[in-house]
Amino acid sequence: MKKVAVLTSGGDAPGMNPAIRAVVRRGIFQGLDVFGVQHGFEGLMKGNFISMDLGSVGDIIHRGGTILRSARSERFRTEEGQIEALQKLNEAEIDGLIVIGGDGSFRGAEKLTEKGFPTIGIPGTIDNDICGTDYTIGFDTAVNTVVEAIDKIRDTASSHERTYVIEVMGRDAGDIALWSGLCVGAESIIIPEEVCDMDDIVARLEQGNKRGKKHSIIVVAEGVCRGDEIAKAIEQTTGLETRVTVLGHLQRGGSPSAFDRMIASQMGAKAIDLLLDGHKGVMVGLKGGNLIHSPFAEAAKVQHKLDMSLYHLARSLSI
Amino acid sequence: MKKVAVLTSGGDAPGMNPAIRAVVRRGIFQGLDVFGVQHGFEGLMKGNFISMDLGSVGDIIHRGGTILRSARSERFRTEEGQIEALQKLNEAEIDGLIVIGGDGSFRGAEKLTEKGFPTIGIPGTIDNDICGTDYTIGFDTAVNTVVEAIDKIRDTASSHERTYVIEVMGRDAGDIALWSGLCVGAESIIIPEEVCDMDDIVARLEQGNKRGKKHSIIVVAEGVCRGDEIAKAIEQTTGLETRVTVLGHLQRGGSPSAFDRMIASQMGAKAIDLLLDGHKGVMVGLKGGNLIHSPFAEAAKVQHKLDMSLYHLARSLSI
Amino acid sequence: MKKVAVLTSGGDAPGMNPAIRAVVRRGIFQGLDVFGVQHGFEGLMKGNFISMDLGSVGDIIHRGGTILRSARSERFRTEEGQIEALQKLNEAEIDGLIVIGGDGSFRGAEKLTEKGFPTIGIPGTIDNDICGTDYTIGFDTAVNTVVEAIDKIRDTASSHERTYVIEVMGRDAGDIALWSGLCVGAESIIIPEEVCDMDDIVARLEQGNKRGKKHSIIVVAEGVCRGDEIAKAIEQTTGLETRVTVLGHLQRGGSPSAFDRMIASQMGAKAIDLLLDGHKGVMVGLKGGNLIHSPFAEAAKVQHKLDMSLYHLARSLSI
Amino acid sequence: MKKVAVLTSGGDAPGMNPAIRAVVRRGIFQGLDVFGVQHGFEGLMKGNFISMDLGSVGDIIHRGGTILRSARSERFRTEEGQIEALQKLNEAEIDGLIVIGGDGSFRGAEKLTEKGFPTIGIPGTIDNDICGTDYTIGFDTAVNTVVEAIDKIRDTASSHERTYVIEVMGRDAGDIALWSGLCVGAESIIIPEEVCDMDDIVARLEQGNKRGKKHSIIVVAEGVCRGDEIAKAIEQTTGLETRVTVLGHLQRGGSPSAFDRMIASQMGAKAIDLLLDGHKGVMVGLKGGNLIHSPFAEAAKVQHKLDMSLYHLARSLSI
């Protein structure tokens, strides 16, 4: 193993930059030549390899987004696209590829490994919806961003004694909604993992109202139901003035939190070490505080599970 | 003048709390008894006066929202409501009223003064749409909140090389859109004071694209046109991937900025001093760095004017 | 078990408020009466119990510090003081006590349990220096505060091409220094757990300088050595312009991070559940992502260990 | 006028980057070639001119520090150094120079203009200590940074019921201390413009203490007196537990605030327009909300004056 490459793929996440930095620096520390690929698999198929030296990742540890850019690639899903990527990797004499991204990106990496090329995955997505790790890079920052935004909305909710419905990211996984809901003391949290029970939501609001609560926050994961429909239903049933805010793409950005920089650094270095130890077709993960690795195939088989004890904790604390 | 009261009215704004603090502390400093009224004019008509001592406004200078709550009141617009408020003020032997709010709140205050009761207005609204002052309390914080949010969105815009349309507050005044657009280097800024010219927007995007810009930001004031329609038009014309974020009510909250705490403190103290000097029916303002006051009636006659030189500055800097 | 009390003790930490909230709300949820004690053990000896209802912990989840105040108590270290506290607890018919604080606070709690009174500890300190848990409440916020401060200093370091020495908290434990140092990409990190080798520090600076680094950051845990002495030594040996900043008490404050709110909520609720299950003389902890509990005595015997693999990771990434 | 150059000099300030951006973009907008000089006058004497295109200042509007680096230059104070700089400017066929910095930097610029070379100054320093403008670029950000830091310290001050002495920047000008002190509700503010009266400080603390204040904040401008000496004096006289924090260089960094981005953009563009209008030896300023310009010589003659009415306002509000 002499030359390795790294790319970021799928939706960007805060912490991808410290992960790239760790891959590059650890690679050079271990005596490797490291190359960056811009625009994910799309750039890989074009063979856009950039040589990365120590300075190329200087002053990026605190920046959001990804200096290697990201993209989704339809063409890489085809056999043809994958073979093209392999040719470019071989032409550039690259011996291993590290892919920072989510589930979809790992399926792409796995295709290359099935064809004999060593790949390692690093879980980078704000959604935290990847098996094989307790935390994905970007999740902690995203939750803090949501919590800070809702803390601001709380000011106006409190001044006007209103109910606010906040729509947050997480189409298939309720992690962001559940964590941020618990962290702001939301009266109700609506997640894909649990049936949305309007009667229960209304009952909790009315109970809180009765004991003197001046404002209420309801957090809903996008995709479960629309915030404005929830708000309408609440107003009609309870008569409480209710507003909606859809937080949108600001959840993807921002300087990575300490935790995300930490796990990005750990996982990035680990990915290099795994390649050097001859591993391939595995993703790095953090389980119970320990760095582990597990085959892509295995991770894909198991479905990501939300810790439902947190859901019940949230309910018992927002009475 | 022995007893004065203070209330907050209309949409809440960051900095209302330091303004309340200044009114209370300066009042006591000048030997007055100060009372707070909760829920704006609605509370006034109910005679809900709370005695405020020095400690009652301790530890609030940094908090968003308003500890006196705010509300909009339909009933206070009627003669009947106003007379009821006057009765309560007289029963409580209150000699002057300070109203922190926007244009609508000042119209309410003016009604009381027309009936002989001394009132002073303090401009508190994030929209900056009040004549008689260069800056309203809350505007600086709101602009900073918008700028920080767009700085985050820029990370993901840059990673994915996308165009983002950001919808910000300001139904009738483009101040927030113009300031924040200039401060984030937006490619185009759409405000009620200027015709929205889609051809120009598209031309600027394509020109930027041609010279290598990797992402673009378009800021639009709500009420001019919907962000999603702009985004759709851009995608159809240019083929550039375009996303929308509606920032919503987080723009109203947050700890007040230094500037807002400063002008809130100045204006709050000034309002007390004006009452003591026998003024009534005037609002405090900040013009050219100086504290001034002008009659409600006068302020209402003139229309708030956006500084259009900033609009042209923004255009020349985002080429 | 019908009545329980909660207090905060020792140095305050962000997240103590969400922990208090969780204790109070979970207690009421489980049918208990919950009391707060102000000023830690000092207040306990005076029997200052305040009845806490659901609303008493409303709107505090996002506030730094502790609404119950904290204090260090010399008198509670004496047998006499402890007996006085027990009398007050018995007079108030309180059946269990939850203590949020650090090692010293737990030794106090243990004394009460040795005398037969059920106590549960919750680890709350920014230093992360408590055995029996991977994370203490407040550590994540403190690290983020330090990281944000150093990110700002980096701007000026970079503009002037200087070296900065940053002194952070952690007299006996290098956790804050190591985490924040790794998260800002510090060239060297000086912690109590490792010999401070000036030759190595200088060699790393000169090596970085040679390859074109424009600025350098050195993080030092207070108590190991003084920042200004390090800076002087660096200037004398390398000739590099070097400045010092001692971050000081701002590290203790600030709105708790999402992670701290989360573990504070989990641990607070767990403490109540442990009391109800008949446990006493134990502290709650988070190990490998799981909530556990361990006897005070046991936790005190083992010395807190820093994860030295992070130290070596930091070195390999800041070459 | 065909070619102009821009440099940053002296202590760096947040907002220098948006000022550079405005100079470059407005210059190109007006048909000029714009060059950047690195490391201030030091780089000027070496003739290090870098051609700046539109993209060279892309994505910097939100970054702290200065991409052109800054430096203090002893050699440029000599006639020899100035002549060398002029030679390099002439060799590069540059027709005008824009200097972003403080008083000392303007004296340097003036020397060039005295020798016939057109220069324009833009006031960039966090200290706000420049005549000829109400606000310098960087001041608003620095005050907000200080205010946020003290808001954090307030949490721990309140939890432990302590007095805190905070030392902030401003060796010769009390602007940062006065503004931030007023904005955090400090009990006393110690500035170079006013005699430090320990009896008064102690009297105010004791008065506050008597009426139930739980914590106190004293803000002191560095250079007036040392924070630790004040703290010692307070502890000895009042017996109140008192701590010190010296905020240090984090006050120089951070993403520029909206206000600083705004005035930096305005002043940067104005500087170009002034050069094109044939002005030289003048600095741009903002007075009463209007962009003005005044000769360096004139600005240097008048001493910067702090608005002492703010000092008395602060005193009346922190009773």
C-alpha cells in the first residue's frame, strides 16, 4: 500500500473536513501518498485525483462542509461507471480508497471492493442513521444547531405564549428530532419510529396549559407529517395560537462541534490504519466508546435502531 | 410625575428586556415608582400592574423576548377599550406610560395621549420599519441571526455547488433582507422597495457561474414573492440546482446583540427623562448617532425609507 | 420513599440545570415530592428545603450555572456538620438525597450514607475527572467553549503569523486540554498525565515552521506549567513571536450543549429510579453509552484515566 | 488611475476581510486592476504585489482576521523604508494605495502621500480609538465577543454568588470596556478616561449586596490597572469572594458581525471611489450614519473622545 485516495459523497455533514484532514495527515504520517477526489464518485469516474500534502488540510479542522465537495452520482450505480472508476484508480496506481458518507456511499464503495479494490467507509451524515456505529460524523453538530435555533424560537414563543411546531431533518430516522426534542424540553416529539397520535399531542398540550405552561414546543421529523398540518390540527382542537418553522438546510452547515471533530479525527486515522492492516470492504464505527470496524454487507443487513428509551425519557420529563 | 408604567406590544424583539430594565432602573434612579404591565394593551385594559423594583429587572439584560410578554389587542383599537385602559391607569394613580413596540403600538399610545394621558414610545421591532429613528431595537440582532444562519447554509451550498434562496422576514420593509444580503455577499437581494426582475437575477447567476462561482445565495424578503417560486424559476431557466430555506421565527429570538442592548438602554432611560421633562405623545429615536424624539403623528406621516445606496453597493460587490 | 431532595455542590458546570430539571420532573412523574436545597451542603445543614413543582424547573434546560446555587462547605466535612444535615433531613421527613457535583461532593454524600441516609451522586463537573463514568456533565460544553475561543484566537494568530499558548482548566486532569487541543489541531498539548518536554515542543514548532505553517497553537492545562513561562521559553529558543491567553472562568459558563443536556436528563432520571429501587451510596455513570451505577467507595479507589491514545492521535495529526 | 493596491496593517480586526473584498470588487467594478500586498508595509517595501481577481475575495466576507496578513514594521518608519516602498509601487505602475488599519498605519500612509503618492485610509481596529469616524471596523465584533464571554462568566458568578473582575482590551481608549460594561450591566466600569475610584467601586458593590444582588461584574480596560489588583482590593475591603478573568486575544478574532461587514463594505467601496475622484491623504469615516472623509493630518490632531454620557448612563442603570 503506497497510494491512497479519499472522497466525500452524499449529503455533506459538518466534520467531513476534520475527517479528510485526519486521513491525509495520518496517511502521510504512515508513509503513504494521499490523494483527494473532488465531487465524490462522479469525480472518481473522471479520475480527478489531487495530491494532498500536509498543508492542503491546514486550517480546515473548524470549517463546515467539505473541501472535496460532494455529489450524488447516478452513473456510478451502473456496472459501467464502476469499471470506469476502477480504471482511473489503477491508472493512477492508487491502492486503496476511503469513502466518507452515508449508506448509499458505502454501497458504492462495496461495489469496488467486490471487484477487488480495497475500500474503507467512514460514516459521515447528520442523520445518524447508519448501523455499525453509535454516532455518525455531523450528528452532534446538527443536533446542537437545531437546539440553538429552537432556544431562539422559545424566546418568541414565551413572549407571545404560543405553541410552535418545528420541522427538523431526518426523513427515515428520528434521531435528530428525538435528541433535539429532548434537549429543548419539547412537549411532544414526532418521529418515524413511532405512530403520530394527535390525541396524545393535544392531551399533553392541554395538560401543560392547565398547569400554567406559557408556551409549548413540538418537534417533528420531516417526512412523518408536515409541520403546518400538525399546527392546523392543534389550533382547531385546542384553540392555542400555533406557528410553524421548517429549519431546513441550515442544519447541514456550521463549524463542526468538538465531538464531531474528535470522532472525525479518530475515524479518519483509523481508516488509514485499517487499510494498512489489509482490511477492505469495512466501515469504521464507534460503539460503546470504542473504535470498531464491520463489513459493509453486515451493516447494511441490520436496520438502524433509535434508542426508544430516550423517547420515553423525553415524555416523562416534559409533563 | 410619581408613578409610571411600561409595557411591550406587538411582535416581540430581542432587546425589549434591556429596554424594560432601563426604564425601570432609570425611573427608580429618578425617584419614580415604576410598574410593569403584562400582555401589552390587553393587560392594560385589565389593570394588571406589577410593581417593579431594582431586582425585578436583574439578570434580564441578556435574555431574548420580553419578560412582560406581548400581545396584539383588537379591543384596544376601540374607543371603549381605550377608555377602559385610562380608567385603570387613573385608578392606579399612574402618571405616564412607556410603550415599547412598533408603529401599531404607537398608534395605540397616541390615542391615550389624545385623551390627555402622557405616553412615550420606544421603537422595538426587528423590522426597522419605523420613521423617526435610524435603528429600531431588535434589528441588529435579527440581522446577525440571519447572517449566521446563511453562513451555515453557505457551507452546504459550497459543498454541493448549489444555489440557495433564503426567505427572511420583512413584509413591508426590506431592511433585514438588504442588510443580511449585503453581509453574506448574496448574488441578488429581492426587496419590496424594488421591482423583482427575474431576468436580472438569472443574468447575475449565469455571469457568476461563468467566472467560476461555486455557489450562490439569493435573499428574498417574505411577502415580495415566495422563495420556492423563485427557486423553481431559477432551476427552469438556468438548470442550476436550487434549494429554498424559509428562516421563520428564529429571527425573532436570541440574546440581544451588544448594539441592541446599547440602544435599548439609551432609549429606555431617555423615555423616562422625556416623561419627567413633560413630553408626551412622542417616540424616542436615534438619528445620526443622537438620541432624539419626535411626535407620533409626525413619524406616522412620513414613510420609512430604505437606504437604496446600500442596494446598489450590494450589487456592485457581488459581481 | 416519598420525599427526596436534590442539591448541587462544588464548582458549577453547564448542564446542572437540566440535571435538576430531570430529577424534579422524574421524581414527580414517579409520584414523589421533590425538594431543592440551595447552596449545596451549606444550605443542607441549615435545612433550607424548597418545594419544587413541575413549573419550578420550567425554562431552565438551556441555562448555564445552577438555579440551586453551589458552594463549597468546610463545616460539612466535620462529623458535627454531617449530623446537623441529617437532623434537618429527618425533620423535613426527606427519604433520599441526590447530589450533583464532583469527587469532593460524593465524599460528602457518602458520609451521609455511612450514617444510614440514602444518597445518589450525579457527576457534574467540567473537568471530566471522575471514575465510574466516561463523561461528566459539563465537560462537552466546556470543551466546545474552549474550542470556539481558540478558533477565534486562530484568526489573529494566522493574521500575524504568531504562536499562541492557551491555558485551559484542568488542574489534575488533562481531559479539557487534550480534547480541545485535538479539536483545534494544536501543535502541542501539555497535560498533567505526560511529562512536559520543551525540546519536543520546540522541535515540532520548528518542523511546522519549516514546512510553511503560518501559525501554531499550544494548549496547556493549568497547573502543569504557566502559559507565560512556556511562551517565554519558546520565544527565546525559536525566535517565534509568541502570545499567551488564559481562558479562565468563561469555561465554566454558557448554555449547556446538546450532549450535556442529554446526559444530564438521563442521569437525573436514573438517579430517581435508583433511589426508588433501594440503591444508596452509588453514583450514576455513563459507560460505553450505557447508564450504570457504582458505589462511591469503588469510584474513589480507582484513579481517573485519560485516554492516552487520543494524545498520540493528536500528535500524529498535527505534524 | 488604472492600478491600485490594498494592504492591512497593525493589529488585525474582524471585518478586515470584508473591507478587502469591497476594495477589490469595487475596484474591478470601476474598471481598475487591483493588487493585494501581504504583511502590510513590510510586504510593500518588498514589492510583494499579488493580482486580485473577483474570485480571490470570494468566500471571505465571513472570515475573521485578514487574508493579506498584517505586521508592524519598524523599517517603514524610516525615510529609507518609505522611499523603498515608493520605488516598488512605481515599478509595479500602481497609482493608488488603500491602507486598512489604525492610527499608526495612517501615519505611514501619510508619509507616502507627503511624497506625492495617493493613499486612502480605512479605519480597522477593534479599539474604536480613531478620530474622524464614529465606528472603526472590528469594534462591534469585539464588543459582542466580550459581551458573550461575560454572559458566560455571569452563569458561574451567579451560581457561586461571586464578584468577577474582567479585564478587556483598550490600552488608551475605554470604548470596549464602556460598551461591554454597559451591555452586561456591570456594577462598575474602569476606563482610562475616568479616575479609578476604589471607594466608589466598593460602595456600589456593598449597596448592591445589601439590596440582594447575588453577583457582580466589574469591567476594567487593560492598562488602567490590573484586574488582579482590583480583585484583591475588593476582597480585602468587602470580604466578597472575587475572581479575575483576562479575556486576551480572543477579542481580536471571530467572524465579523453584521455591522462590521456592513461598514467594511461601505468603507472599502468608498475608498476606491475617493481615489477615483482624485482624493489622497484622507481616511474614510462614518459620522452620524454618513460616509465622510477627512485628511489624515486633521484626524491625528484631534484626540478620540469617548462618549461620557454612556458612562453616566451605565452608572444610573446598574444601581
